[in-house]
Amino acid sequence: MMKSMIAQCKAEVLRTIRNRRFIVFSIVMPVMFYFIFTSTMGDIRVGGVDWKAYYLMSMTAFGVIGASINTLSVRFAQERTQGWVRLIRITPLPNGAYVLSKILSQSVINLGTIVLMFLIGHFAKGIDLSLGEWITCGLWIWIGVLPFMALGTLLGTFKSVEVVQVAANIVYMALSVLGGLWMPLTTMPKIMQDIAQYLPSYRFGQGAWNVLGGVGPDWTGIAILAAYALIFMLLSTYILKRQEAV
């Protein structure tokens, strides 16, 4: 089983890095936005944190959210439509291993995205954080993206690949903008700031921003992210079971 899992993970990683949607949403857009907004905004501080470091975390979060929602949702929908999931069921590979391999491979991809963004921030923009800050921010983004993986799986339960693509893009962009990843929340109207408090995207970015600001973990934010992850996983599991029973 372990060899099958490793082989499946390798295949998923190769398929993902060859996917143009992944390259655009997870690499090109975050890097492009990062250079544009850090060059035009100048040397400012947000919540006591240097803007270039602050926005690096925002765009890194933006990139891994894009990969987790867009890549996973479309991949699940395509493989279910093509009958790949039915084929997996008649192979020695357990059903749980199929989903687990996707999560593990996406985690590997996300880790690569995080490292790439951090290298760009350090060498291109001269961001100088302590080793502890780099590691803590990286681990937070790497682990905290779980709710968005679960959301990608949930969106992938839609039967139409075209619908999944549209829905994933809308959800991804809406969460990114409303969650303060494109621009700091303080620049938004009061009502949008209030809404953002309950969005997983804001709480996700907030964890990394807090590390840069020397603030301890926000347990409310952690609880909100955990609640979203649980809800999305339960919903996707329920829908998939209902679809298999039909």
C-alpha cells in the first residue's frame, strides 16, 4: 500500500506542476501582485509590520489558497466525471488512500510555493526575518491551509467540471479580497471589516501577520479555521456518500 501511495503522490505532483491553472493562480498572480503592490506602496508599516514582509505573507497565503481550491476542486470533478474514481475502487488501492494521496501531494506543492515566495521576498525585496519567524510563518501557512483543501474537495463534488471551475474561481477571489489578502483590512469599509472576522481567509492571513508583529496565537482564529475545516470535510463526505448511493 505504501508503494502505491508514494507512486500516486508522485503522479499527482507531476500533474499539478504541469497544470497551467496552477502556475497562473499559485505562482504568477501572487508574484505579480507582490511586486506591483510593494513597489507602488513604498516603505509603509501595517500594524507595526513592514509592508513588504506583511504583503509577502498575504501573497503566499493567496497562492496556497489558490492551489488548494482550484487545483483540488477541478481535479476531483474531472476524475469523477471521467470515471477515474470508479476505477480506483477496483484496484488494491484503498478509497481513503486516493483522497489522502491528493492531500499529501497538494501539501508538497504548497510547501514548494511557500519556499519559492519566501526566497523571492528575501532576495528580491531584502526581507530580513529571523530564522524562527521564517519557520513559524511557513509552518502556519502550510498547516493552516487545511480548511481550503477541504473546501476544494467540497467544490469538487459538483458534477459539472465547468461549474466547478467557475465556482472555484469566484470563491477563491471573493475569499482573498474580503479576507484582506489583497489589501489590508484597515483600508476597507467597516462592514467589510466585520464580515472578514468570520472568514477563513482573514484568519489564515492573520496568523502569519501576528507572527511578524510578535503577537501570540489568536485562539479565536484557530478555532474558526478548525470549524471551517470540519464543516467542509463533513459536507463533502456526506455528499460523496449520497452520490455513491444513487
